Amino acid sequence: MEADKTRARKILQILRESFTMPKWISSKQDPFETLIITIISQNTSDRNTEKAFQKLSEKFPITPEALAKAETVEIEECLKVAGLYRNKARVIKEVSKIILEKFNGGLKPILDMPFEEARKTLLQLPGIGPKTADVLLLFSANRPTVPVDTHVKRVSKRLGLAPTDGDYEDVRRTLQLLYEPRDYLAVHILLILLGRKYCKALKPLCEQCPVRVFCPSRRG
């Protein structure tokens, strides 16, 4: 395990040197806004997520109260560019209503809970799966968890940082064993950046990849 950790740390160091962390990472985003953005982003490109969120922000204050009271069709209109907009609009209205009525109009009561309790509570809300729950806990509450999106799952398996047949929880737990909690945010972001630029799903650019020497799956 110690050899695996050493290798994992070397990969992370190279990724830190190869990519610049996005500027928005350093800005404190409202937890509810993070939730809404994450719901919109499901099966949607970053560009269309941004467009849809901007339209929604121009139409409504991004608060549980405003979105719980909004007409579903009006939310749908804002989200059309994001795809699956009818379902997302329904989920946004529904989760806003629950947060308004059960959690005093904010996510703080949940995020202040002990980690496992907070995660379990988030997973019981509509539209919140493991990735969304972990995004909220990591980004909005600085809790020790690694959200696993499609890029993180693909890249970590190709690099041998996670079991090739592992599910969401297998990948998350393995990454958390390999890295220190202080590095979880960087691991999440940098694996995504690597997946977008080099370790692509269909045509990975192995020859250009900065961590190719550590990759058991590299081509060429």
C-alpha cells in the first residue's frame, strides 16, 4: 500500500505542475447555488450548464424560497439549453421546497451534521445522488470526500488508482485511501482536467499525457 501511495503522490505532483487549478475554486460559493449548478450539469456540458444557470439567475433569485414558488414551466424555459430540462426543473422545484420547509431555507443545517449523517440526509433529497452529495460536502463544507464523475472514474481506473471493475463507492474509497484529505479537492479537479485534455474516453492522447510513465493503460 505504501508503494501505491508513493506512486499516487507522484502522479498528483505532476498534475499540479501540468495544470492550473480553476480560479473559481478559491471563491466561496453558496451551497444552494452549488446544488442547483450540479443538478443542471447532469449529462450536460460545462458551457450549456453555465448558459442555463445564467438564464435561471436572470429570471429568479437562486434561493429555495424563490425556486420553490416559481412555476415549473418558467424554470423549464431557463433550462432548455441544458437538456433533460423538464426533469431538472421538476427536481429543482421539489428540492427547493423541501429545503425551505424542512431545513429552514438553507443547506447549512445538513452540512453542519456529522459527515456520514450529512451524506445520508443529502442522498434522501430528490435529484441528489452520491456525486452531487459529495460535491456539496467537499466544496461547500470542506468535508473529506472525493466526488467521482465520469472523468475521475475513467482516469483513476486507467492509471491504476482504482479497481477496474469498481463502482462509485469503490473508486471513492480507494482514492481516499491513497491521498490525504487535504488533497481531495485537488485530486478531484486535476483528474477531471486530465480526463478532459488527454485521457479522453474514445481517443486518449497517451503520447502527450504528462503522467504516461505511470499509466499501465497507456497506448504506444
